[in-house]
Amino acid sequence: MYQRPLTIQKGVRSTIQLQFKNSDQKRLNISTQTFVMNVFDPTNNTLMLSKQLDILDTASTTTNALKGIGQVTFTEVDTLEAEPKNYRFSVTRLESDGSYSPAYTNTYYGVAGTLEIRNDVYPALKPSQEITNFQRNYNATALKWEYSTGNLRANPEFQAGTALHTVAFYMTGFKGRVLVEGTLENSPGTYSYFATLGTKTYFNYTGVGYVNFNGLFSYIRVRYIPDTNPTTGQNDDTTYAGTFDKVQYRS
């Protein structure tokens, strides 16, 4: 893999392609291999994230242009909380015995490259709203418990017509549905109209999910409905449906 500094933008989807070559600068066949890109903070030597590469060099590849090409995609959520600065990255290869070996970045056996995260697209981003305590409400029609963030201010006065919003969900073994909703009302109440902006369904999911949407809204809210335990008939059983831990919202 030939070394060069990489640059991606904070809070937006970014795709990077890596070219794998041997010491003679010849393209390598990586169609049957698995690689992982690790990004870490050199200041405190902590891992920020790991992303598996999508291998474009497949067994069915007919063009030499894709030989030795791996691709990694950073989603909006991956860099949403990252401080704009220089990070280090390494790429490791999965071996047949389950261990990982380094993919060297140059002929001097360097194993780390430089990845800069910049904040040029949205230079005035505000801190995310973070919600860890959720309102609990029983839906007598659906016979299920529902949980809500309550109304979150969307700050339309600071938005352009195509304003980007990002909502991230943090879950542990969660089973159920998540709905992101928005309203134009200035003082939404119990019976105010909220439009559905995104719906996600998860089954035993641990990690971070997200919804992006555009538009001007006065408030948004996130609701989640855990799946019903078929044994007890209840949907407030965290042993069965897991936990919905946190919401982060940025407008």
C-alpha cells in the first residue's frame, strides 16, 4: 500500500480508496482477502474507530483498474464527534488463523499513515443535543409502551432551506422500531401533528444507528417501540428487547 496523507470532512459521508501494491509497485490481487482500517488519536493513543474495507478487486473483476483496490466509507456518524485534527491510521489484514498482520504503508516498513479530519463543510456546527432519559407512554391502541425524547428544538432560524439534520441512536442488543419525527408548530403539544422523517427497525442490534434528513422544522422528536416478548406479551422487557441507551441530535 503506497502511503499518502488522507483528508476527510467531519460530519459528512466520505469514501476513500486504498491501492495495495508490492515492493516493486506492482498491483496486488486482494480479491480473497479481508482488511480493516483503524483510526486512532496519536495524542492519547486511543482507537477512534475501525472500518472493514470493501474489496473492489473481486474474482469477477475484468479491468486492471480495480486490481488491488479496497474502499472504506466513513458515515456522517463516524466523524460527528471527532475533533478536527490529524489522526493516524493503520490497515491490517485478516490471516487464515484469525490473527491480523499489518499492511505496510511504504518500503521502509512503516505501518501508519496520516488521516486529517477537517471541518470545512459545516464550520459552524453546534454541539449535539444528547438525551439519555426518555419519556414513557402507554399506547392503549397498540397495547404497547412507547418511549420518546420529547420535543427537541431544531433551530430553524439558523438553517437554510436544505438544512441537514443528523440523529444518532446508541443501542445495546436492541430489538424494535425507531421513528424520527418533525413538526412546524412553534409550541407543539400532545396532539400536535408530527411528520415521519425516518423509520428504522433493529433486531438484536448493538452499535450506533442514524437517520439524516433535510428541511426546516421547529422541533423534532425520536420515539422508539421495543419488540414484544412472545413469552410474557410485554414490550418493556429489556432482557428480551435490549436497551436504547442514548440519542444525539445535531441540526
